[in-house]
Amino acid sequence: MNINTKLIFLASIITCILSFTDIFLMTSYSQLVVKEILIGPDPSRDGDDVYNPNNIAINRGDKVVWINNDFGIHTVTENQGLFGSENLRPDDTFEYTFEDVGTYDYHCKLHPEMIGKIIVNLYGSFYLNSMYMYN
């Protein structure tokens, strides 16, 4: 095999790998979802206001929408200041798309006992969901 044949063969392999990567990424992005979190009273906690669910696991690129399902005003504020809503009046929403893998703790500025957690994994990392969700 001469050098030109080897280079063509190597270029073909690289092209196949890049094509597979593009197809994989397009498939992953087409499966992104929107998760909803309701803000409001929890009957199981004597009507205390909560984020429901308060702990969720999502994939990178997914969007979370918080919906104020309460009569009072609340906020969604990430503990490190990465994102935060204005005051959410009844039926107001706040949304955020998570582009980076990690754990994001958040709270309500007006009711500090209201807390939640978002675990962001790589696409399809369901094992990580169960491993870190409740730790």
C-alpha cells in the first residue's frame, strides 16, 4: 500500500467517525425535553409551600419551567447566582435551559425553607440520575 492509499484510507475512517458523531448529536438534541416544576402548597406537609418535584434529574440541554401554582409570590434563585427569576406572581412562569453538566441547588428568596435541586447529566446518563439524586 503506497502513502496515497494509506492517506485516503485514513481520511475515510475519520469521515466515518465524524459522520457518526454528528448523527449521534442530532439524535440527542432531538430528544431534549421540557420538565415542569410546580410551586405551591403541599398537602402532605401541612400546606407548606414547596417546589414539586423538588429534586429532578435532566439531561444537558433540557429546559425546566417553574410554574407558580400558588396564591403567593415566590422566586426561583440558584444558590450561586447562576440564574434567578423575578418575583413570580400566581400563574407566572420562569424557565431556564441547562447547558452544563452539574448539580444546581436553588431556593425561594422570600421563603428560604423552599429548596430544590436539579441534577444535569450528559445525554442518556440515567445511571447518574439514580446515583446522585438523593445524596
